[in-house]
Amino acid sequence: MQARWWLVVGTLAGLLLVVTATMMTSSYDVPVLVSYGAATAQCVALPLALRHPWLATGLQLGGLAVFAFVQPRGDVLWPVPVPVLVLLITYIGLIGLSRPWRPAVIIWWTSVLFSLVLVSADPQGRTIDDAETSLILYAVISVLVLFGALVWTQRGAVRRQLADARRDIALEQAQRALVEERNRIARELHDVVAHSMSVIHMQATSAAYRIKDLDPESRAEFGRIAAGTRTTLREMRQLLALLRDETADTTLEPMPDLRQLGELAESARRGGIPVELDLDLAGGALPDTVGLAAYRIVQESLSNVVRHAPGAATRVRVVSDAARLDVEVVNDRPDRAPRPIEEPHRISHGLVGMRERARLAGGTVETGSRPGGGYRVAARFALEPKQ
């Protein structure tokens, strides 16, 4: 972008140099060497303004002074004749496009005040009445050009700020979705662990009644195990209170697992999605965390099909063996356009929640569009070998 600026401004400066020097010599009777020298100073100021605006302003005003002092008496437009007027306005516009508004306005005021000083210091004795037309033209046109350049520059800055704000909002929403999904996983994990701890507590408490001829030392050990589990459950409930929304429905229900995929597929079919389910759990029982994560991934994938690909044929494949669990949800191209979602402030967990669940359960998720249309979600979980 910077190289393009230099190329455009350099080309413009070369054209203005030829036009300004030629016209000042032929139309305003300025000597050739003086005309080319002053025009060169003013045209060099154009590309120089991109790096050193105050030095460029000095050259620009120096060339203006030379033309004003050597221009013969009697010209209508003095001390800013038409060629110099065009060159000086071009310079002001370039300053407005390349610099912040404060230095741009200061440079404009400097050029206007300098023009007034030239009139008062004219060696040929011309007065403000001789310069009135030229000064008014320059002041009006240059301020309009400067205002337009500043508006255009601020427009670009506002667009960049809006883009940055949208990016920040998107990042914030992604972080919020991640935190909310982690909280949800924490609540579900609590229920899974609490169930296991309750079983341990029940077994430790009833051991004295189930096992005959239990010696006192073993009885005391089972009592300590029961007491430890009660303490752990109490601490878990206290920790969960920091995460759980106390106003939400706290009805306890069993955590879903892959055995309920049939009900999930049937629910999707009732929603208009033809679902084909292939479930093969030859590897036997799965860890609770893995089963729950896999179920939620399938659930979220089917929900996305309902929202974004209504009516699309969908295939759900869940296969496990002793070493790993593979989950794949593939949908074809939808047969009708998705319904518009009238929830502008809704934060979707979506793919963020899928990846977070898979990561916490020791798995990975791959997502992406299919070459022939549709979408694919594939998750893989490594299973620990059974002892």
C-alpha cells in the first residue's frame, strides 16, 4: 500500500511540475529558470509530505513565495495564480489524506496566514485589494478539499474501528461460550462423580451388614471410607454451588449416554430430519465421561442439521472397540433453505462446545464442509485398555 502511494503521488508530482512550470512561463511571464525552480520545490513537496510533512510544507510555501514575488503586476489572480492554486490545493488534500486532522488543519492555517504575509511583504507594492480574489478562491476551495479528505480518512478509521470491535465481540462471545460450556460440563461431571461416590458410600456403609464375621479393624476402615465419601460429596456440592444457576430447574435426571442415541435419532426424525443410525459398541461399556461427551457431540450435530440444513439426510455412525470410539455425523445438502434465526443476541456453543467436550474426555473433533455439499463432524476418543 505504501509503495502504491509513492507511485501515485510521484507520478502526479511529475505531471504537475511540467504543467505548472510551462503555464507560469507562458501565461504569467515568469522567467524559465525561476519557474522550473519554484515548481520543482513545490512538486517535490508532494511525495515528501508522506514522510516529512513540515519540511514539505516549507518547500511548498517557499515555491509559493518565489512565484508571488516575481509575478508581474496586473495579473488578476495574485499571489496564488491558477497553476500554483491547483498545486497548493493538491498538497493540502494530500496532507488531509495522509496525516491526522490536527496537523492537517495547522498546515492549512499556516498556508493561509503565509499568503497574507506575502501580500504585506510584496516588493512591488501590491495591496490586499489586488490579492482578494486569489486568496478567497484558495481559502474556500482548499478548506473544502481539506474537509473532504479528513472525512474520507475518518471514514476509513471508523471502519477499521468497527472491524476491530466486531472481532473483539466475536472473541468475547467465543470465550463466554467456552466458559459456559465448561460450567455445563462441570455440572454434568459432578453428577457422574457424585453417583459413583454415592455407590462407594453405600457399599462402605452396608459392608458391616453384608459381610459376615467382619473384624473390628475392617469395620473401622469401612467407616472411614464412608466418612471420607460423605465429606467429598459435601465439598463437591459446595463447589458446584459456585457454578450452578440457583434459579434454574434443579431436577435430577440420569446423565444421557450412547444407549439413548435411538431416542435422540427418533426425536430428530420427528423434527423432519431423516436420520440413519449405525451403532456398534462391540468394545463394551465406555467410561461415563466419554459416553456423555460422545452423546452431546451427536446431539449438537443433529441440532445444527435442524437449524442449518433442514430436511437433509443425515447418517450417524458410532463404533467402538477395545482401543477407541469413533463418532461421525454426516449430512447431505439440505432440500430447502434454513429458517432465519431471530435471536441476534444468542450465543451459540456449537463447535466450541464439541471441541471442549472432546478435549476434556481425551478425544479430538474434526469438522468441515463436504466437497459435494453438506457437513461432516467426526470425533475420536482413545480408550484406556481394561485391566
